[in-house]
Amino acid sequence: MRNMLLIAKREYLEQVRGRAFRTTTLGLPAIFALIVGVGYLSSLGLGANRRMAIVAEDVALAGQVRHELTSDKDAKTDVYVVAPATAEERAVLMDKVRTGALDGLLAIESSGGRPKAMYVSQSSGDFITAARLRIALNHAMVDERLIGSGMQQTEADALVRGAALDTYQVKKDGSLVRSNAEASLWKGYVMAILLSMTTMIYGMNVARSIIQEKTSRIFEVMLSIAQPGDLLAGKLIGVGAVGLTQIAIWLLAGAAILFSPFAAALMTGSLAVHITWTEAILFPVYFVLGYLLYSSLFAGLAATCETEQELQMYMPLAAAPTWLSFALILLVISDSNSFWAVAASLFPPTAPVIMFLRMASEIPPAWQFAVSIALMIASIWATLWFSTRLYRVGILMYGKRATLPELLRWLRYS
């Protein structure tokens, strides 16, 4: 036990004091905040401040389209109507679009009963403006019919906008709480990414550490004072503690950002995200279990490899359960109690990610948490049993790639 703790302390301090730990711990939140900030600021005003003209044969329809476009305060669109328009007027407007005097020209043809529209601009990728024009044209068509039937403009606008839909979730005790499917999806998605990313990264760190020490033959010295099982256990504990330290720093930084006045203004309404006590407690539990499962698997693989390049060839197979977890994300979010969602949340390799995706939609029953954690612990024990035996023999094997019969012999020798 003493040797195991000494090795764990060595692994922890070596990585925490390293430049890579400081860079990723401080740099990743800063880069993420920069990306979010740049994305938010660059999205402001997209499709806004456009100068465009509408040419149409139907004066009332053109006026309704202009009303829809100018009533959108965020778009800040400057629109003027030419209706009915002659061929010469259309040519002049088209030339203004070509020279940049106008951002776009919307031509509406009303012949044949159903109106047809054509939008001309210099940019072929302005999908935001195109979407606004499509919505404005559809609403204007309905408005024109309603107003033509004797309805007031305000009444027609209210009818076109439709009804607001508030969503609620019923709890076990029968109480109702306000819910938001989009916010739940993003909350579960972000927590699942954080969980899978950290477990995979630190599992790979264990594997790379074994490869590096194996190639440098430092294990020949370390084995003189410690058992192979203590070496592997100490390495898993030390690197896992590094992961928990880094995640704790990230969560504290995220909490500081979320409680800032800027973030508080953004994280309201449809963007409001709430973390329950169940999620806060189970996150470190599933991180530790997921890390131990993947890192013990990676450790066994690393003991059978000679170089990091050889280890990289096995990584896609080891990461397959994580890819499977994200392939099921839509199924889990839409029906968190389906057979496949429950089965994937109990299957140890996919349990950490799937369980958090389920919790984002609805907290599963307590027995499912208990079974999931128990199965993960049993899987960790079995994986550690195999990995430790491969580790004991493979760590001292040099110059020859291990075959399947040799791996079976290693298990018998140890």
C-alpha cells in the first residue's frame, strides 16, 4: 500500500507540475470562452441592415411583405416597394443589385393563383435573409387573405404568429416544473462530452506513460522496490487524481463565468440551464468509474505494445463504446425510458455517457443507478484482473510484438 501511494503521488505531482497541465487547465477554458464570445458577437446582426426592393404585380401583397420585413426589429431592413413595376424599373433595380447599391431584389409573380417569388443578391450563401424572406412571404399571403376577409391588421398578425407553447415536466410526486427540451439536450450533451473526453484523455495518459517507461526501461529499477500490481494501481490513482483536479478547476471557472452578469443575462428564458443535486453528485462517481474502466483497459493494451504508434492502432477499437454512446443521443433524449436507452445506460462501457443523457431528460429510477454502478464496478474488477496479469509480464517484454497465443500464456504465467 505504501509503495502504491508513493507511485500515485509521483504520478500526480509529475503531471500537475508539468507545462502541459497548466496550459490545458488554463488555456482550454480561455479558448472555449473566446470561441463562444467570437461566435456570439459575430452572429449579432447577421442578415440585418439590408437594403432591398420588392417588385410585384399585387400591390397589397407587396405591402404585406414589406410590413412583415420591417416589423422585425432585429433585422433592421430598409425596404421599398415598386408595384406594379415595369420592365425598365426591374432592369434599373437589377443593376443596383449588381453594383451593390441594393443588397437584394425580391420579385413576386402572382399569376396562376399561387404567388411565386425570386430573390436576387450578390451573395449565394445569405441563408438567413432567404429564410426571413420566405417566412415574411408566407405570413404576408395569409395576412392578405385575412385582411381581405374583413379582419384588422393587428388581429391578422396575432393569428399568423400562432400560439405560444409552454412545456412542463411532471414529477414523481405529481408536481409540475417548467422544462425546456433544447436546454436539456445541450446540458446532457455538454456533460456527456466532458465526461467522455476526460476519461478518454486520462486513460490515454496512463497508456502513454506505460509505453514511455517501458521503452526507457525504468521499470527494471522500479520493480526492484515495488510489485507490478502496486505500480499499475498507483499509476491509475495518480493520473485519475490529476483528472479530478483539472475538472474541478474547470467547473469552478465555469461557475464563475455562469454567475457573471453577462452570462446571467444570456442563461435565461429558453437558454436557462439547471444542474440538479443528483447530477452534481453522480458526475464525479461516473467519472471515476469510467476513468478506471477505460484506463485499466488502456493499461493492458499498452503493456502489449512496443511503441505509441502501435498503441494508436488499437485506440479506435477502445473508443468504439464512446462513439456508440453519441450515436444513441437522439434516441435517448427523445425517449429516455426506451429499452435501448435503459440497456445502454446499464452497459458498463456506455453507462457514464448514456446515464447523463438520460438524466438531462428525466432522472432514472434509483435501482437503475445502483445496477449501473454495480455492473461498472464488476467490469472494472474484471478488466483490472486481466490488465494486471498482462502488465506483469508484458512490461518486461521487449523487441517482439505480442500475439494472441502469447497473451494467453502471459495470463497463465502471472
